[in-house]
Amino acid sequence: MERRGVLVTMGSGLCASVSGCIGPVQSVLESDPSITYRDETTVTQFDDWLYSSELPEDATATTLVQFGGSSDSHWVVVISESDTTVETTVTVQRNTETRFYEETIALSSTEYAAFRFMQPSDYELTISSERHSETVEITKGFIDCNSSHHILELKNSGEIEVQSLTEEVKCGRF
């Protein structure tokens, strides 16, 4: 009996029978993050500390959105310099993939939007209004144990001022 020929034939047959059935495994990190709308009362004092010094004391959140859910995070806060409402569209996508989040929000000097990224990945957040347009890259390096944020302020001149702050401490066991 020719075992080698039988084994080769069986192996080829097995491969042919499952071809097309097995695809790459999608990990949580490769899929779009979950989107959770949060109430302003759920933002803890610690969360608020990350960006509150950059905002007027009477400012309130018009929207708070969380992407993903890990113990690490990075905040992006968007506010306008204008006392009148500025209709602004915010879109978020991972790398150059299709966007998974889009919302039109009202911003002013007392109304802001905050976005908390909690799934490590590379993102692009795009802000656009009648007078403003800006894309900010949030790399997965920002989404770690360090406290960090971006503040985007829509200026009356049509520019967007971008500020970034992160603490630099070693993550993990020391």
C-alpha cells in the first residue's frame, strides 16, 4: 500500500474542502469600537480634571461620547470661541477606513463636545463647519495609562486652535 500517496491525497482533499471557509480572525482591536453616549453626570471628577482648566467655568457638554471601553483613554474636547451657536459636524474613523461615527452638534463658548477614546487604535477625528475644517490624528500611543487630551477651539477667524497635553509616566509595573 502506498501510504505517502494516500496521505498527500487526503491532505489535499482536506485543504480543498475547507478552502473559503476559514477567514482571518477579527480581534476586538481590528473592529470599530462600541459607541456609548454618556450623560454629563457620569463624568467623574478625575475625568473632568483632564480638560476642565481649558474650558470656561459655566461650560456644559452638549454631547459626551465614548469609543470602546478599556481602562486606558484619551479625551478630545471641541469648543467654539463664539458666543453664538456654531453647527459643527464631527466624524471619526480608524486610519483611512470608512467612518464609524458622525454627528452634527451645536458648539459655543459655553457648550462643548467631548469624545473619549478607550480602544487602542489610530483614529482620525474631523471637525467641519461653515467656516472651519480640521482633521486631528489620535494615535494609539495616546490611549494608554497616561492622562491626556486634545482641546480643539473653533476660532472666530475660521482657524481651529489645537492644544494637546499628556502626562508622561511609565505604564505597567515599575
